[in-house]
Amino acid sequence: MKLRNMKKWLVTAAAAFTFMAAQGAAEASTVDKVQYGESIWELANKYGVPVTEIKKVNNKKNDMLYIGENLTIPTSPLTPYEKDLLARLVNAEAKGESYAGKVAVATVVLNRVESKDFPNTIKGVIYQISNGHYAFTPVQNGAINQPASAEAKRAVNEAIAMKGLGNGSLFFYNPKTAKSHWIASRTVTTVIGNHVFAK
């Protein structure tokens, strides 16, 4: 009797494990059917996944897509919470700036996460306090708590898609309002709108 129960339990456990494994696989990636005119870049932006990861998963030799092709999209490296937090920062820091300016602000945060000189999480970078000062003004004044715009969310996805392909900006500032002389000594990588980006 005990042996029969043990076999029944093992069969049930194996079935549960198989189901959980299948669930995990479903959460680890998704499949998108290619529409007319779509590119790997557009799909990377849509899902907030580095374009290099889509290429790696699909083992493509070029960026050519075929209409109706099922393309495997890996999971985004950022959680929904991290994406929303980053989008809220972008919304507050780059309000009134161009879309490219918003993407560049998001890229600075992603670059900091990868840098050994900053915390290694989105939340850690955004809420960092150094020498008694907040890294980002919207955290100090509470503007980060406002919902992100659709454009800010798109900008975050594009910054993730471009991850590792930028020019390494770690800072940005408005030269008209910046009070730190130190920031002006950093190497300028680009200027977009009212923001100077540097490393």
C-alpha cells in the first residue's frame, strides 16, 4: 500500500515538475510572428530586449526577417518594476526634451549599472546618495513618483535595445543650471537638446 502511494506521489511530482518547467520556459521567452516591414531593431524596442540577445537566440547571420516568421524574443533583462522606475526617472529628468534625449538619459542609467563605479541595479543607481547628495534631482524633489509617459516608456525600451552599443555616457547635465565644476571637467560624449552627456 505504501509503495503504491509512493509511486502515485512520484508520478504526480514528475508531472508537476514538467508543468513548472514548461511554465518557466514560457516565461523565459516569447514568440512573435513577424509583420510586414518589421526589423530586429523594432522587435528589440518593442520588448525592451538588447538587439544582440535577439540575434544570439535566433542565430541569424543578418538582420533580415521574413513575413510570418516566428521569432523567439528572450526575456528583457529588466523587470517590469525596473522598467517603470527608469521610465519615471526619464519622464522627470527629460521632460520637454526630444525623444533622443530621453533615450540618452535612460542609457546613462543602464551604463551606470554596468560600471564598477556605481551600484549594480537600476534601483541602486537611481536612489544612490553620494557625499550627501542624490544622484538624480527627481528623487530628491519627488518628481520620480509621477507616472511615466508612453514616450518615456518607449525610450527605456529603445535604450535597452541599444545596450552596449552606445558611447558610454555616465553623466548628463544642463550647463545653464549645473552648479558643479567637476561635472564640466568630464569628457563630453554628445549634446542633445539642453543636456550635455559625458563620461
